[in-house]
Amino acid sequence: MLNKMNRFLPFVLVILVLLLSSCSERSEYGETSDYEKLGAGSTDKTAPTVSSVSPTDNSIYNSPATTIVVTFSETILTSSITTNTSDTTCSGSFQLSSNNFTTCVKMSAIPSASDNVTTFTATPADNISSGTIFKLRITTSVKDTSSNSLVSTYTTNGFTTSPLGSGTIKGSVKMDNGTALSSVSVALSIYGTTAANVTSDSSGDFSQSSLGLGVYSLTFTKSDYLNSIQSATLATDNQTITANVVLLADNCTAGTVSGTISDAVSGSDVSGVSLSVRSGLSVTSGSTTDITATSASNGTYTLSSMNAGGYTVQVSINGYITSFFNVGVCGNLTNQNAAISENLSSGSMRIILHWGASSDLTIVDSHITGPDNASGRFHIYYPANKRNFFYYSNDHTCAACTSIQKSDNVSLDYDATEAPGTETITIPGGSWRSGTYRYSAHDYTTAGSNGNASSTKFAESGTTVKVYYNGTETTYNVPNLAGTVWKVLTIDGDSKVITAVNGMTAVPRNGAGTRTNFE
């Protein structure tokens, strides 16, 4: 009997091993694969994180329509993404607020998932307020599919919606020889969305009104010409800005850009100035190209190996206000000079007029009129002795002047007499008076004895005026209008609000001393 049992014992042991092995693969939750499907015993212990948000931190977003997008580092449990859809309480894991989450923006629906359930998109139920900072908060209620929660609440710095209001962007398109260029397509885009499309007319002019406030990108296209991109910002309601552009032929070649950097007040050369380059015209923020330069001891600089096209050159050095100027590269460019201003004291304003070497103008004079300390009006323009101040309480020409008085501390700091030229006027912070200041530029070269009202040389010159006030630089471009006097802007002496005029008239050379010609 014992021998028989010994004979079957190996078979019994094999069966027992197989049974035990089968049992080890099971549990009260079922087989191992089923167990893992239910999520128990998962090896994923990594908490999800927020990879990106849109609108991005510290950006300006076109209001009132806004879509909020959040992308996570891994697949998210959709049931953990909740938001307030019935009221303005800050409930749910997805919250948008303009008052540090005292209340939250009511959303139209629960955020929708995409990109393998890593990205969630939500839209406010109503248009959100303009000119307002909004912050996004993602709470630790958010979980991945392995039930790992965000380690801590994620809160953005916030984005700002563009202010309420509208304005107009207009300008002219020309060839590099100054000839008007018609039938140029101009696409005006804001925050990645095309807002309008216009076409330049027979005079090269274009205009688009009723544009919401914000930063626009203008793209100019025409067959046989290089595309050009220009940035333009509408900052205040009813504002009109001029965005002129020169389109370069598509057979233009690369080149070197060179010039001199000088002090806008003294005219002396400035060394050690850093120059960097951005693609596009009037582009003052964002990434730069790898093309850089530093001005030498005599103020000269060279930017080498620049491809054909339009660029913005940034000029910066400690102690001076960062400045910008545009260049259109079509072969080598010389005399691309820039005048930079030292930092200004609080409340001071500096106005810099500049005309280029290729402007075909020799002398352009800056004129400013304003309230003086004797209940009259002063008129400052080209003095024989710099920093003299011309005072006129009545209309008369400079030739008739028998006495000259100082008009507060408003000064013509620098007066150029050849191209490329710069003229600088400063209004110190303590010298402002109640009333209106008016600033104009006179094309003295072309004016002649009759004013030359029909001349378009000034309009074709590319002359610019830059205004520096409270750390900001604002650029004004000569309008595409006939005449020899560009009435650029007015300044309210009380509020310091600057209003663009951008009108053109004509004044003969012998009328340059008459104040009312520049009022």
C-alpha cells in the first residue's frame, strides 16, 4: 500500500504546486490584471503638475472674449476638474478671479478635455471686464488617473484684458525711393487673431478705424516685394496712430548696418552702448536675433551679416533711456545714427526730432510754443546760441526782435544743421505751466520763400519725433500729406496728456519766427 502511495505522490505534489500558483495570481479583487484595472496597488506615485496656461502670465489679452486653457503634465481624472457654472462663488478646482478670489467668474460649462485628457478649456459665461487683471487658480482637488493630487494649489500672476475703447491705425506704404506703393495687402492682427484686412490706395495710404485697443501686428504683402511686419499699439480710446512702412524689393541682398550713437543733449559720442536686433519694425519686446554690437569710443557701431528685411534696433546703456529705431536692410546701410537721452527726473519731458541721411532734407527745425510766466505765449526754435529762450507775447518775426526774455526753463538743447540730424527740446518737471504746449517740425530745406505747400518731400522723408516721459518712449511718424510744417502734437500743461495732431501746413522760411504759424 505504501509503495502505491509513493508512486502517486509526485503527481499529487505537481497538482498542489499548480493550484497554489493559480491562487497567488488572484485576490479578493479578482485576477491581477483586473486588480490593476481598478487602480489598487498602482505604482504611479507621481503628482501631476500644471505645464502651461493661456492667456500667459503678465500678458495683455484682447477683451471681452476670453478662453482659458490649462495643460497638465499627465492624464487627468476628468471628474476632478470642476468649476462654478451657476454663480460667482469660488467653487471647484478651476477658478478665475479679478479680486483675489473673493468672487470668481461664472463659467459657461465644465472645462472640456482634449489632448489625451491633459488639456482643459473653459469659457466665461459672459464677456469679462476690460482693463482688468485676472488670475487663475487650480486647486489640489485635481487628480490624475492614479488618484495623485496636485501637491499644492497653483495660482497664476494673472493676465490683463485690453482696455475698453477703440482707435484707428493708418499709414502709408512706399518704395525705398519714396514712391507710393498701391495695392499692398495689410493684415492687422491682435493677439494672434486677424482683426481687419485693408489695401493701400493709389497714394500708398491705408486706414482702419474701430479697432479695439491693444498691440497689433501689421503684415504688409505685395508680389515682387519682401513681406514686412510692423508692431503698433492702440493704448487709449479714440487714438489714431500712424504706421508708415517702406517695402523692399524681393531681390534685395543682405548687408551691414552702421552708424553713430550720440547724446541727444550734448551731441557727444556715446561709447559702450549695447545694440540688439529684433525682426520686424517697431518691435520693442520679445526675443532678439543673434546680431549684436557695442559702440566704440567714437560712438560708432556695426551690425554685420543682416539678411534683407525690416528690423528694430534696440539701443541701451546704463544711465540712458532705452531707445529704438527701424532699419530696412537692402545691401549695406551707413549713417544709421541714433541720439539717446539720459534718464530724466520725475515729471520732465524730452522731445527728439530726427531726420535720416536718405531723407533728402538738410535742415528740419523743431518749434515749441506754450504758456509763459507773463500770461503770454513763448516760441522756442533755432537759437544762434543754444539754450537761449525766445519769448513772444505778440506776433512778430525774429528779425523784428529787440529784446529776448527767457521763458521758464524750456530749452532747445541740440540744434542740427545737416542730415542725418537731431534736435532736442526738454521741459523740466518743475517748469510746467497751465495751458497748452504745441510742438511742430519745419522742413526749412524745402520751405523756400513761399512755403511750398504742395511739396511731398517732408512726407517722404521718414522723419520721426520721439517723446520721452515718465520712462516711456512714444514715436510719431511724419504723415503722408503735402506741406512743409508738420504739426506733431499738443501737451496739456496740467495733466501732461499728449494728443497727436499729425497735420501738415506750409510756412516760408521768413515766416519761421512768427509764433502763430506754429500754433
